[in-house]
Amino acid sequence: MVANVFGEEDRKKLYDQLVEIMIKAMESGEMSPDDARPSATFILDKLEGVQTQEALEIFLQELVAKWPGYAPVLTFQQGIEKQQEAQAEIDNIKSKLQSLAVTK
């Protein structure tokens, strides 16, 4: 089963990723300080309450809907989730194969 908990270490990593994107966007002129302020407020207000992967997905979708420049973080997170799901399926198949080997 895929881990569903979104913990403090995960939150810190995500904050770092979001700040990095914001800084790069401001340096390149893709985001103005007037856009950065409300996006930072949104991130600070909403991310603290995220406790599960599902809530994280909703948060990132809302963030990207308002500020599309954050889309790489959503894409990255979706990739991690797909990787975890694939690993869980592999583990499940291994377990079934091992139980078949034991019964023979």
C-alpha cells in the first residue's frame, strides 16, 4: 500500500521547492513581487494543514490553477506518487509469488 502520510520532512522539502520556483520566476520576470506575495501567503496558509497525499494533490492543483508557474512541483509530485504506486504493485506481486512458491 502507498504511504498516505505527508509529514514535516516532506513539508520542508516542498517549501524549499516552492521557494526555489518563486525566486527563479521573479529573477526571470515570469512572476512579479505583486504575484509572489499572494502566492506565498496562499502557500503558508494552506500547506501547514496538509496531512495526506490526497490533500497535497488538492493543494498543488489549487496552487497551479492560481499560479501556473508552480506546475513543475505538481508534475514532480504526481511522478513520485506513480512511482510509489508501481512499487506497491511490484511488492504485492512478489508477495503473491512467494506465497505460491511456499505452497508448492
